[in-house]
Amino acid sequence: MPNHNRNQQGFVLVVSLILLVIVTILVVNAMRVTTMNEKMAGNYMDRNRAYQAAEQALRQGESLLQNNAETCLSGCTGSNVNGVGAVASGNAVPSTWSDNGASNANVITGQATSAKYLVNQLSDTLRPVDKSSCKAYSIMGRGQGIDSRSVVILQTIAYVCPVS
């Protein structure tokens, strides 16, 4: 009876080690992809939380103007309505949020995320012709997710007009 095992001289061992290395590489790569997808989903969720917080801040600013509409028709300022800043300088809409200068921003509490809003009265030259009897206000909302790197800033312009 001939012995065929002597001719192989460890060939099966080499092939099985190569297959084991290939399977290990595939498993490690699959785990990396799964981990990255999980991080991406978490970041998307946190950015969505920040966006919702910024939306909530805008609604709070609009609510402030709506609740003080009679006072704001003659021009709100920080002294007569809490949370409304002075007339924008240079007839410009505020275009950036500065955390350093946002100490007068109103903080919204009662949630896991952070939300702030700033309301500034705009110059009368920024009003459209059809809103000549109205006052214009810039409302900026800043939302921050649970991770401090997830920040969303939204801005809108609201008009307070007399009710006819």
C-alpha cells in the first residue's frame, strides 16, 4: 500500500493558514464597517437633535415677539421686553452667531440638548414696502446636540404688524 501523505509535505497546512488569514481579514473589515456605520448613525441623530433644538429656539423667539406684539409695534428693546436686543447697526441683518457675545441669549431649559435664541430689532430701512407699518426683527436660534461638536444655527426674520 503506497503512502501519499509523504508527497504533500505540509501543503494542506499552508493552504489552511492562507484561508484562515483571508477569513480573519474579512471579519476584521466587516467589524470596522459596522462600527463606522454605527458612529455615522449616532452623529446623524445628534445633528438632528441640534437641529430640533435650534427650531425650538426660533419658535421661542417668535413666541416672545407674539406675546409682546403691542409693545413691539413701537419698537422692542432689551429694556422693555426681556430677550430682545437693540436695533441692528449698519442696517444689516446679523449674519453670525458669536458664542463669546451671546451672554444675553435666552437659554431654553428642560431638555438634553442646549438651545438659545437671540432676537434683535432691525432697522426700519430693511422693511419691505408692503410692511411699512410693521417692525422687523431678526431671530437667531442655536441648537447644540449632546456632543458639543453638533451645532446648528438657524435664522429668520419676523415682522410684528398691527392687527386691523
